[in-house]
Amino acid sequence: MYIYERKIQRAIREIIETSILAMFVFSILYISIQNYQVEGSSMTPNINQGDCVIANKAAYWKVPESRFGIFSETSTTTLKNRYLFGDPDIGDVIVFTYPKDPSRHFIKRVVAREGDNIHINDGEVFLNSVLLKEPYLDPSLNDSSNWGPNVVGIGEYFVLGDNRRASNDSRAWGTVSGEHIIGKYLGRYPSSVCSLSPITQETYDK
């Protein structure tokens, strides 16, 4: 009888511990992962119309501010210490709120950061006078746009779509502030699977 009761207690304890662990994992995923469905073709061929994408919101968590000045920004704050795990880097694909309409979400690629001099000549991107290598682009979708030169402002990012011919991006409406960035693109899954996972928002990549 005693052994039986011990087994019951152990089983109950394991169920409670497993439930607590599951709730903890779920909570972490809930606050750090968000999914969207893409509308548009500006990230073709890497992300296509109708694809569902996953954004890691924890990737660009800001350093928290403190009333006691422990974490608060100062005049010497740089990009590297504004973010807990590092700032958005060149080549990162990010999800962000459209600066001119925060109700819309865009997905683009970072091609220049704070202090960078960017110049687009006949579709080729020059970063600080050096041609930016972009192996993720489809040569058949090359465009002939021109922009700049201009220097990216403090806390700002210059973003472009991978399909430059069909992208509404920083060439048209300027840079993206770090305050608008939601998260880093983790991956995608096809539209046929989207119905199996609730979609939080639509992301416009056009």
C-alpha cells in the first residue's frame, strides 16, 4: 500500500513538473516568436506570395531602460549595446511596422546601417564605396534603379526587397528606425500549411 501511494505521488509530481515546464516553454515561444502570411512578391525568390514566415522577436530585444541609469542610453550608446543580442546586421531579413502606417507589417532585407554611406547605381548597391555582394538575388530580376548617395542616420536602417523591380522599400520612403523593428526572419513554410497554424498578421512585402 505504501509503495502504491509513493508511485501515485511520484506520478502526480511528474505531471505537475511537466505541466509547469510546458507552460514555461509556451510562454517563451509566445513572447519571442510570431508568424505572418506574406502578401506581395518583393522578396522573391527567397520568400514568395502567400508564404507564411516566422519572426524571432527576441533577436532584437532592446536593452531595458532603468530609472537608476544602469541600462539607460547615454550619448555614448552605440548600436552594439542598444540590443541584448546584437543589432540587425547587413543581410538580415527583418519584419517591421511600415513607418508611414504602423498597422501594416513589411518584410525586407537590411543593406545598410547607422553611419553607412549607401549609393545605388544602375541597380548595384555600393556600401561605403564598396560594391555589396548579394548572392541571395535572382539575376533575372535585376533592376536599373539609382539612389543616393546618402548616409544612414543614427538608429536607422536602409532596407530593400530582394526583388528590386517589385519592392516598395527605403528607396521610396526612407530608412527604418529601430523602434519599428519587430523581429528577425527565421524561416518560411508554404501557404498550404498556413491553415494549420493561426496567422497573427499579414506581412506586406510589396
